Amino acid sequence: MSERRLTGGAAPALWGYAAVRAVGLAVLGIAAAVAGEDALHRLKGRWDAVWYVRIAEHGYGHEVRLPDGSVHSDLAFFPLLPVLERGLAAVLPIGAADAGLLVAWAASLAAAWGIWAVGARVAGRRAGVVLAVLWGVYPTAFVQSMAYTETLFTAFAAWSLYAVLRGHWIGAGALAVAAGLTRPTAAALIAALGVTAVAAVLRDRRLTVRMAAGVLLAPLGWLAYVVFAAVREGSPTAYFDVQAAWGNSIDGGVALARFVKENLIGPNPLAGVGLCAALGLLGWLVWLCVRQRQPLPVLVYGIAVVVVSLVGAAYFGSRPRLIMPAFPLLLPAAVALARLRDRTLALVLTVLALASGAYGAFTLLGPGPP
């Protein structure tokens, strides 16, 4: 794809993505007004967003001790978003919370653009447009409008994958560094680059300098933060200890299996059935991606995000949000929907946008974090 097509051809995807997110925000605004709530505060001043703002304003070092004695440390949160919040607040007449919202919204457009670029290269420009818009109507797409890291990470990941598809390994590695300073999910992107490089070496029987440089660059952002936490706390396992204190230890999916079992045999077994159906749907989407023969880096990244999101003992209500950066899972649906006529396609996407917006309003106006 030429640079000119990359710039001009993305317009329908960006406009479509912006339109469905605007629908979601409109639904939230109406629901918040009816409930007497401040919709903007819900987007920039709750849950993880509060932790990022505190880091931006005061640096690391804040802890919260819970009634059960466990300690939640702000070292669980990666530094790039707070750095950007602090930088914007220093040059613009806004606070760190508003800066976080500005970063997230700008990053959401960059992510939609990158998703379109990957989709267009793999399945054609129309499918790329649909893919970007589908990402905007994902059930937890309301998080894309919050001062969270999902949009920033997905933007880096999508453009890194696009760079790999173009053979630009150093650029891909540099973007993976930024992703690694944004979210721990960067492990999936690092794996995608590594597996793709190994496959290329086995196929071509040679390792280029640029490929080696890109692969070696990729984990440096993630590793840098883990080392920072280790030095700060005086323990090589400090970052993982902090995550464990938050309940985010890696257990290979044991906690998830136990959670499903407890729901199946509990007082509301339909909840367990729903969880099984959701996991079955997720597995089916992964199978469709494999069957679609997606390019290796795209396929590995999508599957790895799913694996990383399911093997931890984290808060289970957040799993759909954690999986959201795995946009390749939506590519089979995007290809199928791209075959529809424009009117039918617009109707389908509008209905999905309204449903996503309604779910987002219900969640954001509720008590629990997404």
C-alpha cells in the first residue's frame, strides 16, 4: 500500500469509527442525564483513570491498604500514559485528567487508522474500513472513550503489525517498545514479532540485521519498566509481586476455570452457562482467524492477547476489556460484512453501535470497574 493510499484511503474508516463512537457517547450522555450523573467524570475520573492521574501529578509511590491487609501499589500501572498526561498538562491549560482523555481520544483515531491499515493490507480496503468500525462497536468499546491505556496500546500494536507486514522491522520494534511502556499486554506483540522472525529465518535460511534489530528492540520497553520496579523496590520480582497483590498473578487459567465452575453450580447456573457460551464464542473466533489464514504476525498477536487475558487471576469482569486490543478476532466478521450492500451494512453497524452504547452506559453508570 502506497503512502498516498495509506493517508487518503483511511478517511472512510476514521469517519465511520468516529461516527459509531459518537453514537456511544450520545447514548451515555442521555443515560447519564436521566440518572443525574456527570458523563464526562465517568470517562476521565474513575477507577484506573484516577491512578494514572495520580502518577502524572505526583509520580510513583502511592499505595492503598485494603481491609483484608492486601496492598495495592501504583507500580501496577505502566508509565507512558501518565507521562503523556503530565506533558500535555504542562503545555496546555488543562489538568492531567483532561489530558488523559485527550490522549485516549487521539490514540483511538490512531488505533482505528492502524487497524484499517492492517485490515486493508490483509483483506482489502473495504474490509479494513469495516474492521475499524467493528472495533468501535466492540461490547466494551466505551473504554476507548475513557482515559485508559487500551487505545494507546492498540494504536502502537496495530502500526507495529503493519510495519512487520511491510517488512519494516526496526519501526515495528520501536513501536513495540512504546507498547511495552503502555501495557503488560505488550507481551503478545513481542511474541508476534519473535515468532514471525523465527518463521522467516527458517523459511529463508538467513537473519537480516534489521530483523534482528527489530526483534531485540521489541521487549525493551516492557523490560525497562520491570527493571525500574525492581530497582525501586529492591527486589527482582517487584513488578510481579505488585501484580499478585492486586490479584493479577498468572495461574494458567485455573482461577478462570474455578470461576466458571462456581457459577455453574451456584445459585444462578445460567451465569455459568453464559460464561461457557462466551468462551465458546471466543474459541470459535480464534478458529475462524486460523481458518482465514491471517498473516502470521497478525494471527499470533490476536491469539496471544487472548491467552494473556485469560491466564491470569485478575478481576473477571475486566476480561472483555483486556481482550479488546485483539482486533484481528474481528477480521472474519469484517470480511463477511464487507460483502453487504452499503445500506444494509450501515444498518447493521448502527444497530451494533446502539447496542454497544447501551451496554457502555449501563456499565459506566454502574458501581463496578470495566
